[in-house]
Amino acid sequence: MKLRIGDKVRFLNEVGEGIITRFKDKETVFVEMEDGFEIPYLNKHLVPIHTELILNPEVENIEMELETILTDSIYFIIEPDHDMPALVTDYKFYLFNSSSYNVSFTYSVKDEAYFQTLKHGELGAYQKIFLKQVKKNFFKEYAYHKIECLFYKNIHYKSQIPLAEILYINDRIISQSTLISHNEFKFPVYAYILKDNFLETEVVEQTLRMEDMTRLKAIKEFKQPLKTSLAKQKIKDLTKEVDLHIEELMESYSTLTNSEILSIQLDRFEKEMQYCLSNGIKKLIVIHGVGNGKLKQEIISILKTIDDISFHDASYKNYGYGATEILIH
């Protein structure tokens, strides 16, 4: 029976379950209980409930020796399709996770001045995943390999700095590299370490400085203007509103008589109405106010002389009793 760090297990001879956190030796593992305590158990006294915390049909579990398990590492693997370099026709690329951490990853290759993501996903502890197969003749087109990883566990863990590495590998580098035999691969492979220090890690947590707080406050208080969809913008463009209150039409009107004011208001209304008829406007809201009702009466008299329109009181919620809505058909 193969047990891995992160496996959820049930006890064979007693009630309870937990998660394997580390290995004590080849026969014993530490199991973290629900209360957070770690207890050593013999492997033979444990039954795995499931061995996949991350379900990914593309990944393969890795058979690891104890010595390897105690040294967490992440590798980029290139596997030739033959053990004799002269007979190689294809290369396979893998991401090889021989660590106790789960990994969220992206794999990209350089395409002229840009990188193109070829694969991304989740990789569980002690798993490998196939990334890409390339013909030897086209190997030079895949010289730049970019791997980005985030590391985490489903239990308490020590924070790790995210990984972002760009590997440059060409035929010359391959010819100078040493092939390594590994029971996880059919042929000897080229292995390039991406990360191998999970114990002595830099501090991930950072304290906020005063200038950081000021910037965060500014971001919080900034209000992004609301975006109007194209469809709503078109509807808005087909509606026009005009306010005929004299103070909206003129800066100084104290010397004008009521008759002169009414004439100015009607003149403005007729111009706005003509504009709507000539420019495809479908709705005109005329704000005339309540007053003595004279302006509204004159507007209605004019509207009755125009064909293909209809009119009614505008929304009371928006305008009260002081507006008329005109629909142009």
C-alpha cells in the first residue's frame, strides 16, 4: 500500500481518521488529528480513504523513496523517446512535483516576443503531469519554457514564495546535460530543478507602511464611473429632455413681461420639437412646470397640429405634475 503526504486515512484498529503530514521512517508516518495534534502510526495500521486531494485525470502519482520524500523539489523534466541520443526523434516535457505541496501551475513557451500558455491546472503532492511532446527537428522552437507555480496544502503549512522561472534549453545545453535514470520514466531524462528549498524560505508576510495605507485608502475611496452598455446608450440617444423654465433659458429675465417670457419658452419648445422630428429622436420630455398652466396649454395646442405623435403627462415620480412626455412615431 502506498501512502503519501496529504492522504486522508482511517485507523484500522480504532475509531477515527486524520491526514498524513510527514514520514518518521519507512514504516511510520505522522497523522494529524481533527484537534491539530500529530500522532505517529505504523503504515500497516492505516487505511487510505482517498489518495487524491486534487482530482485531475491528467496527473500520475509518483512512487517515491523515503529519502526523496524528505527533500521537497519541483523539476522540469525532458524525456527523450530513446536512450541513445543519436536515435532520439521526440522529446516529452513534464512538470514533476516531488514535494508535499499542492501546486497551481501554468506552463508557457515563447512565441517571438510573447509567451503562449500551453497548459495550466492543479498538481497534487508527489505527482507529475505531461506538458508537451515535440519533434526533435522542432526542438529549437521550444527553447524558452516559462513555469509559474503557487504552493499550498490542505492542512497547516509554511508559506512559500510563488515560483516564476524561465528556462532556456537548446540542443547545446541538452548535449552538455547529464541523463538521469528514474523509475517514473521509460527512458533516462534531463531534469532541471525549479525549486528545491521548501524549509528555509523567505518570509512571505509583509507589513504595511504608512504610504501603503495611504494608497490603499485612495483606492478604496475611488469610485469607478458606471459603464453604460451600447444598447442603453442608443436608447438614451433617442430620448431628449428640455427644461423650459425661464431661468434655464436666460441669465437675466427680470425686465421681461409674462407675455415675452411665454414667447421665449414656446420658441425654444418649437425649435426642440423640430430638432427631434428631423433627427429621429423618439421621445421628448418637456419640463414646463405647473404655474398657471398657460405654457402647458400652449404646448398642447401646438402638439395637436403635428402628425404622427402622441403625448401624455410625464412620470410623476421623476417630474411631478410639471412635465409632458411626447412620443414620436
